[in-house]
Amino acid sequence: MKPLIEKERDWDFVRNPEKVAALLRDRLAKVKFYLKRTEPPAEFYRGNEQDGLFEYHYSPELELEREVTLYSTLKRQVEVDFLVESTPEPGTAWMRPQEVRVGKVAREHARFNVTNGSIFATNVRVSKNEIAIDNTRPQVSNKVIFKEFEKHLNQEIAGLKIFDYASRERPEETKLLNKSTEAILVTDVSDFSTYKPVEPGIFNYYEYLEDEDLLEKTRRRYQESHIESVVAVPILYEMADGRHLPIAFFYAESPRGQSAFDIKTVARLREVSQEIIDRIVDANMISVKDRQGVVNISEGGVALELTHPDLVKYVPHRKEIIFDLIFKMQAPLRFRGQICHLQEIGPGHLMIGMNLAGSGHSDFRKSSMDRLRSLVRMLSETG
């Protein structure tokens, strides 16, 4: 299995050979281990101990590499690195332990493997395109959404415009924010002190204009145009690598004599910015109705095996997906899954581990998360 995304885990390490052996001999002697990055997880059972080596039994069809990692999901995640010293017969290996890692954070919920197909996912929705940031070509579908929000916002902020990143008509103020997550706010163009940031997240417009020897020229331009205040806010999209980049910009000038913009204006535009991003993402969504298998599940997370070509293609570039989780004889539960782990387990096969959040209604009075907890608890009661 090839890891594509793997969320960092905080570990406590045990490397002293005597302490490692004592852990395997005492506290972990009866624990069922699994070979990391195998799907379905390959089981390993303890045998004898001799001269610092530990005997483990597993499927005879499995071929081991020289270095292997076994894991077990207890109250805390446990991983053990081994060197394979010998395999006297298929399905038996004598291995020398190298290191034990114990997760610092206790697992919040017990995890249950699903092997009989009684739980599956369907109606999986994922964005097929990362939002384009193209400084040469406007995105037509995005412009339609911008115009809709622009019309609505003009009822609150008169004269507000939304400029696509690639627009040649963009005001100079927005061009200063091309590589920034900050906003520009000038509450009184005649007062240089208001060109300075009033709180974190506001661009130091005063410093920029002073460095470029443009302070007086800019103020005079505003005053000659009878402008009272100015605001420019980037519409930011979070890329797959975690960076936030602007795809468009809010810009508005309040005429002299009208209410000036303030920090509340910036906060409101940032709020609408997220609404715009959500609309653009929704417009890029595809939906896959084919069943996708559930590998394991807990009250707060799930691992799916993805086999549909579109999901295999698009999911590795996303941070979340939306899907229906279906238990046998139960109504669908809709969830938003935040991707923590993603592994390639074969050609056209991915295993994806997610934290879950409810993202819609169920046919019960309980929320999706409450209903999930009830169904998972039933799994624990039935063994």
C-alpha cells in the first residue's frame, strides 16, 4: 500500500531494547497485530521468544520485506518496527523488535472492522476541479456567481464590485493583495493615520505608499474623486497544500458624505467570501452513486475503499468529501468527511480514512451523528 496522505500523529517512543522486549513480552503479548499498509489488514499472532527474537504467525501467502511495521488499535495507537531475521516456513517469521511507538492521544472511539458488506457508502460527492487561479483568463462560471453576490451585497454596501483575479479592470488597490491574505481598509482618506492597520489581517497601506512616495498623490486622487473611505478584501481559496490564495477581490469606495467603511465591513466581506467559495466548490461537484465499501468504522470516523474511477482520480487532491453512509435496513445518513489518511492499495483502489461531521438531515429526529453513535454501539453489543 502506498500512502498518499498521512496525518501526523504525536508519539511516545520506546527504543531501549530491553524495554521494547518487556513491552512485547508482557503488555502486548496477547494483542492481535496487523501489518501496516495491507488491505484487508494482515493479521499477526505472537508465538515464542528466543534470544531477543519474537516469533509471529501470519497468512502463508504473505511475503514479508526485511523491515516491517505491525500495529494495533487499543486505547492508544501502537506501532512496532521489526527486522525480519528468518522465515523458517511460510506463515512464520522470527523478528527482532527495533522501536515501539505509542500514540500520545488516546483514541476517542473504538473502531470496528466491517467484513460482510453490511455498511457501505453511496452518493459520494467530491469537487472535480481545484478552483483555478488564473491571472490571464477569467473563469466564466465564477463570474456568474460573482455577479449574483455583487447584486445582493449592493443592498448593504453601495457600489461594491467583485473583480475576478484575471480582470484587466481591477483597481490598483486589489493588485497589492495578489499574494496576500490581508485586506485594505481606509476609513477616512484625508487622515493618513487611517491608512495604517487597525488590527491583524489588515494590509499596511500607509507603509506601502510611503515607501513608494505615493502618500500625498493617493490622498489627492481620492479627494478629487470625492471618496470618503476605501475597502478591498481578497476572496481566498484554501489550496490542497494548505495555502490560501485569492481568486477574486471585493472593492468599494464610499462617496463623501456617506457612511464610511470600518472593520465591520471587512468582517462582513470575509464572511461572504466563504459563502462564495462554498458556491464555487458546489458548482464543481460530481456525484458517484456506486457503492463504496466501508473498511472500518467508529463513532467519529470511517475508512472507505474507493474503487470508482472518478473518486480515485479526484479524491487524492481534496481535503473532504460528502457521502451517504448506509447501515443494512437503515435510512441513509449524510456526512461530510475530512480526509486524514489516504493510501493506494492497488491499481484503481484507494483506502481513505476520515473524521466525520454531520452534513444534512436523516429520516430520524436524531441528528446524523447521534444516529451513527447508536448504530455503532449496536455493533459493539453484537460483537
